[in-house]
Amino acid sequence: MLLDCGLQEEGLFRVAPSASKLKKLKASLDCGVLDFQEYSADPHAIAGEIPLRLELPEPLLTFDLYEDWIQASNIADQDKRLQALLSTCEKLPTANSNNFK
């Protein structure tokens, strides 16, 4: 949709869409029913939704592994530190790990 109608729009990712339109778009996307015609006239709404979709509820390195990351980064020997970091990477959930590949 942005490729079709939004690339020529000035300030596409700088100009914020109206909060009500963004909320309605989010609800439509969450339900899987989007009226493309309704939003084709407002590429700012689509562009405004993209960063919201990229927000993660938890960091990629996860809260659960925080102490492991800290301990690994404090190892003085470079080879041992690398091994500890790789070992911690193996503990990551699959979805998180796939983001690094």
C-alpha cells in the first residue's frame, strides 16, 4: 500500500496520523479485516502503524537471561567470554534467536 500511494507523500514517517485513525487501523489489523480503500488516501496512518508493529513486548535478549548476559560480559578472558556469550545465545527462545540469524 505504501509503495502504491505513499512514497511521494511528504514527511511520510515524520507526520503523525490522527490518533483515532491509528487506533482504528490497529484494531483492523489485529482482527485481520482491513479495508484498503479506507486507508489508501492516508498513507500516514499506514506509516504510523509500522513502528508500532516493530515494538517488542520483551527485549530480544530477554529479561530472563539478563544475569547470564552480564556475567558473560564480565569474563576477562576473551575466549571464555565468547564461549559464555554463545552459550547464553543457545538459551534464547527460537523466535528471538532467529532475529539474529
